[in-house]
Amino acid sequence: MENLAESLLELVRLASTSLPADVEATLRAACDREAPGSAAAGALETILENVQLARQKSTPVCQDTGTPIFYLYCPPGVSSRSLREQVEAAVAEATRRSYLRPNAVDSLTGRNSGNNLGLGYPTFHFEEWGEPYLQVDLLLKGGGSENVCAQYKLPHAALKAGRDLEGVRRVVLDAVYQAQGKGCAPGVLGIAVGGDRGGGYVHAKEQLFRPLGDTNPIPELAALEERLFEECNELAIGPMGFGGKTTVLAVKIGAYHRLPACYFVTVAYMCWACRRARMVVRDGKVSFSQQEGV
Amino acid sequence: MAAYDLSIPISEQEIRALHVGDTVRLDGVIVTGRDAAHKYMIENFVRAAETPVSEQALYQELLRLLKGGVIYHCGPVVRQRKDGSWEFVAAGPTTSIREEPYQADVITHFGMRGVIGKGGMGASTLQACQDYGAAYFHAVGGAASLIADSVKQVVSVYKKEEFGVPEAFWVIRVEGFPVVVTMDSHGQSIHDQVEAASRVKLHELMES
């Protein structure tokens, strides 16, 4: 694979400074629905103003540029080691240029590495696929939203949640209630049903790459997404937890196979600043996009 | 809901005039401080039998800056100019609730009049706001480029090497920093109100 250093740097810059068009449009529609003059409308107006300013000045939408989470889909024969090194170099350079905040902290000493590189940092998911091109998807996920993510083990007696989609519905409502405004509402919910505990989070975060307006191809999940979207908003937690009509921007659900003994529901809460970007390298040509889903 | 402009240092009288829902634009010098900073202040100043000699200078500086002052829960993205001075590039609030174990003691020890953050805080901070005369100012989470625009000068920075850029004490001069009062000095909290209302709705949805 050719030298992608500059392109990968552009991918990081784009993800940090330019909110995807579908997310911005959804926020704008939400702003129009809130009562004029309310704290909720005020928060959304500020958010939209900030999004425009960040894009115009090429500065981070949010100062918590989060964990850079890379999903790399490679054609056969591409060296994942070489790609990893190039991504790491781009992340360090993006940090030097203030597109990213230095966020990698040694858990034992408390020292910040200063360049966003460290053990298990950033996060990589590699997959070889049958397509003839390389695709690099990047999600920047901040700490406030990561702290309100939740994983439930069904059955859950206190929530009267059994091992079925009604049980999934109940625990997701609980997760959104528990989060209140702390994950920077209005959030995008990426949900995984099944999997092991680790795989559940990986799959839940994959859902965050889906365009906000898409429809789940699995009818039961599409129906649950729609119902949860309505019901989460009925909680009226609102932007920033100020109260209001917009508590979530979208609900996206995926399902994995599971062990007979295990039934996990994983809720990856993403803040309103759902910062994702995609880079495709085909026949030596690089292109970027921020709307199409995985 | 009323709108106010407040200059730091803020008086108790000015704080007592504020109620939840009011919007405020803040002017003056504030200090950023988050997880490492709060743990440090508690261990070295607030609950320490004696402040270590090595930390005395910073202690005196913080006492001066925070009297009637405001601490901002924020870990900024910064840029260093060629002349060595610093610039805030992105500077929205971080989640405040992590400082709940410390905040009430820090408010009373330093004589602070406010905390800026996001997500709200708990019962002990609300009590300290009521007893001492302080307010919780909510900034819009993620509005980082916009808020950075209201930071007119980085006056100084402490503990940058030890704590790292996000966790350091950044002393900044702000103009027109936009916030909403979500916890006031009269025992009111928008966060408590919204949580209580959403709990009722949650129970309804669970019964349906």
C-alpha cells in the first residue's frame, strides 16, 4: 500500500472539525421542533453555531476529541502492520497540529503520552474483505459519552427485562434515563444485542457509522429502532439534560449470535457530536465521505 | 428567566440574585480544573494537615484567583504560538459529576462563587451553593470552538507537565463566556427536576 500519511491526516482533520451532514441536518430539524426561547432551543442553536464555526476555522467541534476508533477494511494482501504504523503517524501529527487533544493517559502513572499513542491506543479493528479497495472508517468518541455507555445482562429482574426484544427495549430506556444529559444529549444510540461482552461493544459502536436516516434491513429491529426513538424522546431529558423534545437523534440496533447462557445488550451512547469520517483508497485514488454508512 | 453579565470576582449578592434558567455572560479571569486538579487540591490544600513547601506558591496563586472566582471543568485543545504563548483552540466543558466528591470542599475552602461545567452536580455541591452562595453554570457541551472564541488570553498554566494538557490548571481571561444557571444558591437544580420528571415517564413507559 502506498504512503497514505497525508490522506490519513486529512481523515482525522475531517472527523474532528467537520460534523457529518446527516448529523447536522438532524440537529437543525430538532432545533426547529423545540419551543422558541427554551433552554433546549438555546443549546441546539449554540451547537449549530459551533458546528459551523469549527468547520470554517478547521478547529475541533469538541475539545474532547475522544478515542480515535479505526475500523479498517482491507483487500487481500494489504499489510495491517504497515497500515497501523501509518495511522499512528497520522494521529501523532494531527495531535501536533491541534486537530486532536492529547488524550492517551498511562493508567498506572497518570502520565499523558502527549501524542495520542499508547498501549491499546488508538483503537484498531482490522478486517480483510472481498472488495478490491481499502476503506478506513474513523469515529472520534469522547469520554463523557463513553462513561454513560452500559451493558446489561438479561434477564434483569429489577427492570423486569426478559431475554427478548421487549427486554432489550426496557434496558435501553433505562440506559437513556441513567445517562440523563451527562453523555451530551441529544445522543445517537448504537446498540448490540448478543455477542460476548467485548464483541458487544465493538458491534454497538459499528452501528454509530450508519447514516442517521437509514432503515434497518431486519424488520423486527427496524420496528424496535423506531419505537425506542419515540420513547427515548418521550423521556424529555432534552439537549444537555435541560428538558425538551430531543433526547436522542437516532437509535441503531445490530444483533450478534450469543452463547446459550448469555444475553447481553450493549448500549454505546454517542454524544450529539457524532464525529465520523470515511476514507476509501481505490486504484491509488483517495476519496473521503462522511455520510454513507458501513 | 433573566439575562445577566457578571464580572469576576463575583459578590455573594450577585450570586443570590441568580435563579435556575437564567443566562449569564461571564467576564474576567477563570481557572480550568478537572479530575487531577480536584484530587490535587483536596490532597495538598483542603484536607492536608500541612501544605507541602513545593506547592505553596501555586496554593497562594489559587487562593488569589479563586476568591470570588470560578473554576471551569474543561480540558482544552491548545496551540503554542511561535513566541511561546498559548492559545485555546477548542474548550468546551467536561462532565462535572466526577468532581462531586471534592467540589463542595473546594468551593468553601477557596471562597469560590461558581463552577462551570456540564451535566450538573449532586446534593453536596448544591448544598454548598446554598450555604456559601455559589452557582453552577452550565456551558453547552461540545460547543468547543465557540467557547474558545470567548477565551481572549491564556494568562498562565500550572502543572502542565505533571498532569498533561487536558488536566492542567489553565488561567484564562474570558469575555462574554455564555452559560446557563442550572443549580442556584436557593437549592434549585434543573438536573434534579428533569431527572424526577423523566423517572415518572420511564415508569409509565415500562408499564405500557
